[in-house]
Amino acid sequence: MVYTYKGNDLGSFFGMSDNYPIDSNEYASYKNLISIIWNRSDKDATVIVDGVDNVLKKNFMTTTTYFQKVTYKKGNSALVAFSFNREFYCINDHDHEVSCNGIIFMGRQESPIIKLSETEAEKFEILYHVFKEEFFTRDNIQGEMLQMLLKRLIIKVTRIAKEQLMPSELKDSQIDIIRKFNVFVDMHYKEKRQVSDYAELLFKSPKTLSNLFAKYNDKTPLQVIHERIVLEAKRLLLYSDKSAKEIAHDLNFDDPAAFHKLFKKVLHLTPQEFKQTKSREIA
């Protein structure tokens, strides 16, 4: 079943579904949706994000954004999804960790996989039923109440994600720098390709960023930039009819050979080899 709220101003939208792989078609007219997806069932479910399988076991969660191409495997178990556009939640939320630019949405390139403990799952069940009740309460403060509940959900998911996905030795201020770096890369990867470009935006030195990422994971800031460029190239190769040369142009490469070199450096495949491999997998 789909539960929806549509604001009279600014085109705001918030929806909750208890079977999102099927119900998501009903959201087709709403663009730029951000979703929190939760597997409440005993059966595993697979969410395919940009061609990558993300398996959700019982009481696992993930998030998706409008930057990503999201599909579902046939026969998936029912998935609960909370989906909203920026007009509903983000317009007053600027740039912090529980905004639309927060660490569970834009603050990382890969979709997070978050596990709920039994205690946490019970709390989310209660919150889920509070959402259902509020969707049936049609009055002039319904939108505000749903925004409050959504913010509570995002805060709870963000806290769990920080605990599970971020190294414990990182301070909140350091996590925020990593988050902002990823947000800036998402915004500017087509025209800014050097770590120094992002260091300047963050008022940090390139060395500070490199040292910070060495604590965070095994990727350097430059690798993050390169992987973001290649991620967009992969999407265009899989979901458009554009040639590699056209994609190189879209990504602001003056020389297609430089694009080919970067793509192969990251994936160890040429764009053509990648497309052929994925086409065989789909077939």
C-alpha cells in the first residue's frame, strides 16, 4: 500500500510504501526522490543501484538518491520505503549531517548498508506505525508532523550509520569534512578533478584531506574523485545509447583518450569492455 502527502506549495511530496519494488511505479511523476529502504521481511531482498547488487537481509536498510539508477530483482520480498523530494524536507535543512546532504544520502558514493539490532528494529516498527497513523490524519498541520517524523527517522538512521560505517577514532568534525568532500565531488566532478580544488572549497590543505581519508578507508581523495567520474560514465554506458566518445564529451574531457585511460585505470576495463560484460550479465 502507498501512503502519500502532497504539499499545496512548492510541489513537496512524501510517500511511504510497504511494497516499494511494486509501488515505486506510482511515484514516477515525482522527480528527484530520496529514499530510505528497509527490509522488514524474513526473506532477503536485492536492490540494484547503478548496476551493483545490494542485498538487504531482514532488518537491513539502505538509502538511494535521484543521482542513482535503482531497480529491483524479480521476486523480491516486500520492502518498506520512505521517499521524499527536497521540497518536502530539504528546503529548510541546508548542509548538515541529517539534511539531504547528510552522510546517509549524499555524503558517500556507495549506498550504505545499515543493520538494525532487534531492539532498534522494534523501535522502527513503532515509528513505522506512527507514520501510518499520521498519513490518515488530514489536517492543516499534517505536513509539519510528517516532516518531524521524517527528521526523527533520518536522525535515528544517521546515528546507526555513523556507529557502523565510520571509524571510531574519527571525530564528528572529521566525519563532517569527509561528508562535505563527497557532497562537493557529487556537485563538481565534471569540472573539478584535483584534490586541491576540493581542499580550497573546504578551507583545508590537500595533505589534511589525504591524512583524513587514510584514517577513513583505503581510498585516497583522488581515487574518490576518479571513481565518481567513472560511476557517471558507467550509468551512461548502461542506461543510455551514448557512445564512449559522447560520454567523454558529457564529462568535459577534451581528449576521449584521457577518458578511456581514466576509465580503464579505475575498472581495469575499457568502456566498451565494461558495456559488453554488463550486457552479457543482463542477457
